[in-house]
Amino acid sequence: MSSEHRRRAPSTAGPSSGYVTPHERALTGDELRSVDLSPRFRIGEVSERLGLSLRSIRYYEEAGLITPSARTSGGFRMYSEADVQRMLGIMQMKPLGFTLERMGEVLADLDVLRDTEAPGSERRSARSRLEELHDEMAVALADLRQQLEIAAQFTTRLDDELTEFDRARP
């Protein structure tokens, strides 16, 4: 492999992270309130839309993180846009190391925060926990950005070393 090729196409060899990056961003609470929330998506449609396996969707259902909004007379799961958005949240939390229990807590807090009929004290408590989580995520993001910069610098150094080696070879 030439040094020029190495610079344009870094090796992707090695273990994959196994993370599934959602194909879309999650809606905010305000956006979610303005969409049709009737159950209209079958599990296969949700799987294709999000890039999430059928097995994972069923697993999250068994774990109590999601519940289909309805079932057809034939027993097929039907999901609403709110259900899809919940799955997007799970997909965002999973690679960040959240346990199923912690995901459930965060999803419950988001539910309470969005429920305008929930008691004010519950909504304030949920907001406080979510604000604390936000701060934790902001620190983690700053750390990751620093690690990414260091990885980029080190990759450049290795590229330079390998290029120099290739030029020095007879």
C-alpha cells in the first residue's frame, strides 16, 4: 500500500463498535406534541426506519423500555411516533453505557417532564435529574472531544512515520 493511499483511506481494520447510529435525530418535546401519535408503524417499518434490528426492538419491549401503542387484530405490534422517538432515545443512551435500568429512569423522567398534568413537584424533580444528567453528558462530551483531538494528532504522527518509512525503503 502506498503512503499516499494510506493518507486518503485510513485502515478500518479492527473491532467494530457495534453501535447503531440512528438515521434521524430525535424530536424535541414541542415537536413531538405536534405530530400524529396514532399507532401506524409496524415493527418492520420501525426497524428499517431506525436501523434497529427486530430482535433489539423486541428485547427493549421485554425489558419494559418500550410498549407498542397497539396491536392489530392479528397480533402485530403497532407503534406511534412517540414510540419511535422513545426508541431513538434508547439508541442514543446505549452506546453511552447506560444500563437498562438507567435508561428506564431517564425515559420515565422524560415522560413526567412532558406530562403537563403531572404534579408540579414530580415535574420539578424529573427536571432536576435530567439537568444533572445533561451536565454529566456535557462533561463526557468535552472529554471525548479532547480524546478525539488527541487521536487525530496521533494518527497524523503515525501517518508521517509510515510515510517516512515507505520513502526510506529501497
